[in-house]
Amino acid sequence: MTAPAHLSAAKTEDIEIRLLLEAIFQKYHYDFRGYAMASVKRRLSQAREFFNCRSFSVLQDQVLHDASMLPSLLGYLTVQVSEMFRDPLYFRAIREKVVPHLRTYPSLKVWIAGCSTGEELYSFAILFREEGLLERTMFYATDINPDALKRAEMGVYDLDRVKLFTENHRLSGGKSSLSDYYTAAYGAASFDKSLRKNAVFSDHSLATDAVFAETQLVSCRNVLIYFNKDLQDRAIGLFSQSLARKGFLGLGAKETLRFSAHADGFTEFARDERIYQKRDRS
């Protein structure tokens, strides 16, 4: 019995996508093979339209033979949606519940995984400055998109976004005015270089790379939702390896450790805000 034409076409597209992802990995070493298929298909469909390719196979052929296409394609495959102090109650919980524990350390290392264009990094830097922790903290801001990392290191955002940033900062329990931390000119807000003085911006893939430092806090928000189960478990395993005893892990509002292979390595520290604490196994 022959499958309906539309089902056959969908299956062919799925095969093409898997071959395209394999080709990107083999040629450029960016690994999207463990990303959730529905999300990848949606974003690659947008890329296919942008590049005017009639099929994913044509897109594969072009990207294999024209490396200049890669940055634009990465822009579709990596989600660059963020804002400062996004989900303000998360940052309020960090401020009120996690910071008192972090104060007990003479020095701190914080990993912002999937930092995108840097809004979360600057949010943490401002919060830590307000809480008197910035000078003793090293931030590792990592992402797989080199263009996003460049924008993160610049710390310049459209001025029309700052109204939302300012309100989020206030709701997060901000102890100063957000305007104290940036200079406005030519329709853009440029955030103070001192906020990134102790920040390292680096290419790091949760799909292929290893742990690089012991940290007291890992914040990886709205990244795991784009991974399949195996890749989610790999990423959480990396966070667990990175975290010091009784270190903290913050996830996005729609993410949880509940079904992870590493769930028993953590306790729910602030359930509603998706903040977990690594168990003390000593």
C-alpha cells in the first residue's frame, strides 16, 4: 500500500533535514542533530525561503560549497530572543534567595550558557554590582553563534527596548536606576564597559564541548526547550559537573529537571522560578 503523497513528502523532508544537519556538523562542526525536530524544521524552512532554495537538499548543497552562507544559517538555527531581566521574578529569587549563599564565597564563577546577544549577562552583572558581588565574580558567557557573541561583547541595544528592560529591572528588585548603567546616543543604549570587565565571552557547544570551569551558579534559560531528550540530559550533565557542591542551576520558565537522568543530583531550591541546588554528596 502506497503512503499518501503528503506523508511521503514530509518523510522526504525529514530525511533531507537530517542529512543537512549531518552535513553542517561534518563540514563546520556545529552540531544541531540533537535539537528538537519540529523546531529545527520550522527554522530551516524560514532559512530555505530566505536563501530561495526549493528544497532542503538544495540548501545543503549550497551551504556545503559556500561557507559565507553559514553565519546567516546559524542565525536561523540559533534562537536569539532575549531581554534584560527576562522573567523578573527569576532574578528577584536570585537576588533574595541565592545571593545570600553566594556571599559566603571569597570568589565566584558564574556560567551564562546560551548567552545569546548578552542581555542576561548584563542583567547578572548589574544585579551582582547592586549586591556588592561584581568585583569578586568571573562570568563565563557562552554561545555557539559567533555573531551573537560579538554583539554580547559590545553591549549595545536598541534604545526602544530599554523601557522594557527598565521595567523588568524594577520588578526584579533593582536597587538603582537602570539608566545608571548605560549611555544613550544615536538611538542605542551602550552599557558600561565595567559591567563586562570580569566577563569572558566564548564559543561553547552544549552538544559537543566539555566542562571548562568549576562554578557556583549556572544560568541556562530557554535553551533546553530546543533540545531533544538526549541532548537535554547531556547539557544538564555538563552543568552538574561544572557546579561546585551545593551550587545553583537556573532554568527557563518552561524547563524542568523533573524528567532528567540527573534529576536526583539536585533539589528544588525555588520551584516556581526553576532554580535548583546541587546535592551535597560529601
